Amino acid sequence: MRHPVRHLLVTGPIVAGLLVTVLGGGHAAAQQLDSIPGVTLGLLYEAEFQPALAIQPFSGRLGGESAAFEVQGIMAGDLRNSDRFQIIDSLPRTLVGERVDYQLWDQLGAVWLLSGVLEGAGDGFVLVLELHDIVYGEVHSRGRFPVPDDLSDDFRMAVHVASDAIIEWIYQEPGMAASRIAFSRRLGDGSQELYLIDSDGENFRRLTDFGDLTVSPSWSPDGTRIAYTSWKSSGSSETSGLPRIYELNLETGEERSLPANREGDYFTPTYSPNGRDLTFAVTGGNRSGIFRYDWERNCCLTHLSGGRWDDISPTYSPDGQWVAFNSNRLGTRYPQIYVMSAEGGEADLLSPYLHGQEGYYTSPDWSPVADHVAFHGRVSRRGSYQILVSDVSDQGRRLRQLTWEGNNEDPSWAPDGRHLVFVG
């Protein structure tokens, strides 16, 4: 059984599974002096009211009794991790009844109440959910969600899908529970392989076994394919051992390679929002830069930007009209972040460049729901890297530094545009 799954990506040799919110109240570090020119320390948005959501103990019937408690626990964790609610759970089973006492739940401080019944259905279950509006004393939404057997690899993901439905019922916005993180991990022999893990840290599994360097995974918009760069032998003597771009179909296990029609090394693939175009960087050779290739037609290489410098790590705006990327076109060793039309042309500087204090900014990722580009950077040559977010609609003038301790790199947005995963 397959369920709609949203995805995140993170690149780099080592991943420390960090998923943090970019919403909420301030932090004591926000009182410190800015360490990066033009940057305000703190979180991206102002604090917002978090209503109390109570989770009534789930019940089961027709064989669903044994798994009901586990389903309830997964959903409670998902909704707590969403950072949108104050969760009230671990409640006594005496509160389970056929009739909801809205006055009682109001006295307990709940604004919303979630109740659920897990019913046996064939080889799996059906999760029946009701979301109650305590203030108005009525059922706000109802839904039935297929859930495979609890021994299935898809069991937890099916429950995550139900959790995201609660977010959409209340806020009409996407959740991020039904997300997987694709990342590259360095092994003891020096090779790097691709792995997957759910947003809650469960279902860790290995994707590739090439015995070489494999990096920069990128999800297709429909979540069925991953594009990446690998130095693995492709079977061709002309490209063997060179960085080339490949695509893995997760449903069929089929892999295909992007034709290396130009001389140079191929890096950092990303899908356009239409799902058919793959945009990537070529370095070296007779014409470096960012190129676009039509996967669907398997043809039509288009040069978007480039020159004597290296343009890499493209990332699309949600509407597909713009591309942010990394470049050293200022002629120094310190890369910067730029934005240009998705069809190429002039690029505008987005990172906080100041002459004589260039900084080092790289690894941009465009929010899936807003004009925000996350990246990591530092000011001094030996300083630590921190995560920043720039508001593209304000031409980068509104810039926030989200981390301030340790070393933090390669940010990637969750589907809800409220959370980031990064290497730390």
C-alpha cells in the first residue's frame, strides 16, 4: 500500500537528524550583537497563539484494539512536533464515551478535541477520526483513513498522513509528519551512500550501495523519484569515476543516468515544480554553469547561467519562476547566494555581502510555501556556520539568523514551510 508522502532532503557527508521550528517565541540569544552584517538574530516569525488540543484515548473494534494505543501515540507525537498546539494527552480512559461532554472538555482547557477509533478491515485497519470544536460545541471535521497492518513498513507513514489531515482541517495548510528525509552519510571506508528516515526519526533505511561517493539527493515533486550525484562507475569508460547525475525510481527500483552531453563534472540536481525538468550544475569543461534538462522528453539541454566562475546548488521558487543558487562570481574564494529568473539572465545578490567583509554563504533552499530562502554561512575565515533565512520578496533586506551555537549547515525546508532540517 502506498500513501501520499511529502519529502525533505539534506545533503552533506554526515547528518545529525535535527528538525527545528522556525516559528515561535524569541530566544535569549536574540539579545546578543549581530554577528553577520544586516542580520537580526531570532526566529523567522513572531510568536503565535497555540490552542490546546486534547487527544481522547483512542478505542478499537473488530480487531483494532491492540494497535489503537500505538496509533494514538504516533499522532500525539506528530501533533506535538508540529508546534501548532499545546497537546493534552495521557488522559484516563474514563473520558472515552459515545457522547462528547463539551462543557467538561472546556473546563479542562481544551479548544480542540481529537477522538479516534481503529477498526479492523481486511488485512489492515481503517482509522476513523473526529475533530471537535470545543468552543462551538460541535464536530468540526470527520475522516476515514486506511492504515495497513501494524507489521507493515507503511503502518507509521499511514498514521502520519492522518496527522497531517488534522493540520489541514484546522489551518488549511500542509503538515510535515508524512515526510521523509533523504541524506548522504559517510561510512567507515570513506564512501558515502544515500539513506532515508521519517520526519520523526523512525524507519531508518539505506537506499544505495555503490561503494563510492553519492551525494546531493533531491526529491521529485510527487515523491516517487530521487535525483543525486554519484562518482560510481556507470559502465562507460568515458564517465567511469566522474561525478554524474542519476535518478532512482523508488516504486520500481529502476535507475537511469542523465546524459553527459557536455564536458565537465555534474553536481547538485534539483527538480523544477513541474516535475519534468531537472536543473543542475556543470563545473569545468568548456562552459560551466547551471543547466536545465527535460527528463520527460529525455532531451533539450538549456544553459541558464555561467561563465568563468562556478554556479551550483540551484533551488526553485514554489511557482517555478525563480531560481536561487550559489556562485563565486565575485572573483573571491567566498561564495554568495543569488537569485535569477528560471529562464536565466541577470542575477541579484541575496546574501549579506559587504566589501572587505564578504562572508561565506552557500547551500540555498527555497521554502515550498513562501518567498524565503534558507542557507548557511559565516563571516570570518575560521568562524562556525549558522543557518540564515532571507526574504526574497524584500530583496534579501530582511534576513534572520536561526542558529547561533555550534556548526550548522545544509538547511532544507519541511513541506509546511515552518520547519528546517539541517546538518549540525
